[in-house]
Amino acid sequence: MSLKLDDVFFEKLLLTAKENPRKRSHFNLHSDLNEAVQRLCVGLIKGTYVRPHHHPDKNKWELMLVLRGRVGLTIFDHNGVVLESLSLAQGDALNGIELTPGTWHSVYALSDEAVILEIKQGPYAPFCASDYADWSPAEGDDEVGRFLHWLPLAKPGEQFVEQ
């Protein structure tokens, strides 16, 4: 049976994200975490915090396509200095990007809700502490709100400073 990535699917994914305290939800399109290519849709609600992270393995590229709404993507160097801030949206000149392995990044909803398709090299490996940027607030930290406010305004060369 085929799975259609249509409005009905998006609405279910976004409803789950709205009900989640983290304001996001994932739906794996692959059936096994050991598959060579991992494919998933992610529903993002404005205000979700995807902590800056990277995929350090040399074969762990990541392709991201926006299927609904608008998302911001900020790319950092290893010290947390902004290299690039991008806006991606379905139907815009830029609606997807492939990140090379080791790229420090964070993604966030610019519209009230958004859906992205992520395609990554498998097999799935859970994040470990060193995959997250130590220069960014941990999920649940008091600084997360300030970081989320700063993120869409951040310009290349700038760096978040915790108070």
C-alpha cells in the first residue's frame, strides 16, 4: 500500500506535533531503523526547539525538503558562529538543501506550522551528547526562549551568548 504525502497526512502529523510538548512530531517512512536510507517527515510548530547539532560520521549527509510552510535553517561553525541563515519554503526559489556530514545546524518553523521531509544515510543511530552543540542551550534550559528569539535574526558572523 502506498503512503500519500498529502494534506490529510500533513494535518495528522501537525495535530500530533501540536499535542506534543516539544511542538514537533516525526513519522518514519522507512520500515526499519537499519535501512541504508532513512526517510521521515517532521511536523514543526512555531516555537519548537531543535537544538543545534551535527551528524559527525563522514557518510551522514542530510537532505531536507520543505513540503508545507516555511522553515529557517541556521548553519554554524564548530564554535557556534553563524555561517549562514536560510529561509526555505515550498514553492520558493529555495525549498531544500543537502547538508554535508559534520555541518552544525538548527531548523525552526518560521510559519505557524511546517512539514519537512528529511532523507539521511542510515542506519539510524541515536544522538549522543557530543552530537549537540555545547555552545547552545540544552532542551528545557531557561535560555532556550532567548535562543529561539535570536535565531531567526542571527546574521553571519554572530554568535549566541548565554546570560
